[in-house]
Amino acid sequence: VSPLTPVNGQHAMSVGGKYQINDQLSLSGGVRYTWLGNAQPETGTPDVARASFSGNHALSAGLKIGVNF
């Protein structure tokens, strides 16, 4: 595994929605929870593990206000 991307796969759960306020205005948003795979980043020749990443996760959220005219 590269030190620049210290994960070995991932699983995620997402939820999102949109609410149309009126003909010109809408509100959208979502949340995503990601479980990142355990990894040991390696460098050198032969490859030598330099760190150990385990039990990692990430939480992402987004919000959008849409205006049509």
C-alpha cells in the first residue's frame, strides 16, 4: 500500500435527499459514513512497512442550495 493512500479498500453507507421549496428554490444534502480498510504503507526496496493504519473511518457531509431563474 502506498503511503499516499494508506487504506486497503473501503465500505460506505450514504443517505441523501432533496426538498423543493418552491419553483425556483431547492435544498439538497447528504451524509456518508465510510469504514476504511486496514493497511501498512510500505517504502523502499524491498518494501518495508513504515506504519500501521487500523480502525479508521471518515464522515462526509454536503449541502446544496439550488436557485433556478
